[in-house]
Amino acid sequence: MEAKKSKKAAIENQRGSWLLMGAVVALAFMFVSFEWTQHDVRLAANSLANDPIFEEVLVPITYPEEKLEPPPPPEVKASELIEIVTNEQEVTDAVTTVSEDQGQPYEIVWVPPVVETEKVEEDVIHVTAEIMPEFPGGAAALMKYLGTNIKYPTISQEMGSMGRVIVQFVVDKDGTITNPTVVRGVDAYLDKEAIRVISSMPKWKPGVQNGKKVRVKYTVPVVFRLQ
């Protein structure tokens, strides 16, 4: 005897309807999930749009103000004191009187300027001149005079001293020999004898410069030689 099943117990017959219902439920869940996420995104966007925007503001750097010293007060000039004089007091002012001849024409006197001329020093000693001084009779007469008038010192002869003594002197305007000095000597005795001979010379012919007699410096060698 075959066992019969009830229609309610036959689940296999309702498999298609259950599958369809499950698919609908799954789609519904999917739809609800999509709708829910879009709503959250819109809410988040709306909330960000409504939020205030905070901007960063840079605060400027301030420095303390330098206190400048106040300028010095201006100098107060003392005002001149004005004395009030009564009518009874006599006031003495420095009053300049004008002469009555002020209106007359002035006489202009021309005073020539004084031109100071340079003083020519007459005592200038020249080293050279247009016409040099000369011994009377010339150079040969000078050598003869020296050879004749020189006295050889005995001490220098005993010591064997000899040589040339250079003597420098000044021939004055009148030909006189002045200021004889030894420029280069040999020994004290020979130098002294050379000065004596030069000082005892006769007057020379003076030197001439620009047509005038002048003082001229001259140099003469005095030779001492033993025979």
C-alpha cells in the first residue's frame, strides 16, 4: 500500500515561489542598502556645506615704539628793557651832528701808490762774475810774488812737510783781500804761512758784474816744496 503525502507537506511543489520570494527580499535589501548610503553621502555633503570656513589670519609683528627725546626748548632771548623816562629827566643820546658843508662837492685827491722796490744787497759775495778779479800783472806775477814772499817754516823743514795749501779769500770792491781761509791744508805751520802771504798781497783789480764792481770769492793754491 502506497503512502500518500499531503499537499501541504509537499514542499518541493512550492520551491519556485520560495525562490521568487527570496529574490524579491534580496532585491529589497539591496535597494534599501543603496538608498541608505546615498542618503548618508548627501547628509555629509550638506553638513560640510553648512559648516563655517575657518581662514588662518596672520597677525602682523609689532615692535615697541622708540621713545624719542623731546627737542630742547627754544632759547628765549632777553628782550631789551625799555626805560620809561619822565618828562622831567634829561635824555642824553649819542647824536651825530652834520656839518653845514655836507652839501658842498668833495675834492678828490689822487694819491699815487707806493711801489716798493727790492733793495739790492751790495754786500753779496759772487762766486763768478763777468770780469773776474785779477792780481796786478796777471797769474805769472802772482806766482812770482808767492815764490818770493813765502818763508818756509823751520819746523816744517825739519819734519819734511811739504805740499799744496788751498786758500780761499774774497776780493772786495776796492781790491782788498779779506777773509782768507784754508780750504785744504798740509800742517799747522804751512797753513799759517799761507794765510800770512795771501793777506799781505797788494790790492787786486776787483771783479765787475753788470758794469758795477762786486765782491768775488777767489781761490789760490800756495805750493810748499823742499829743494
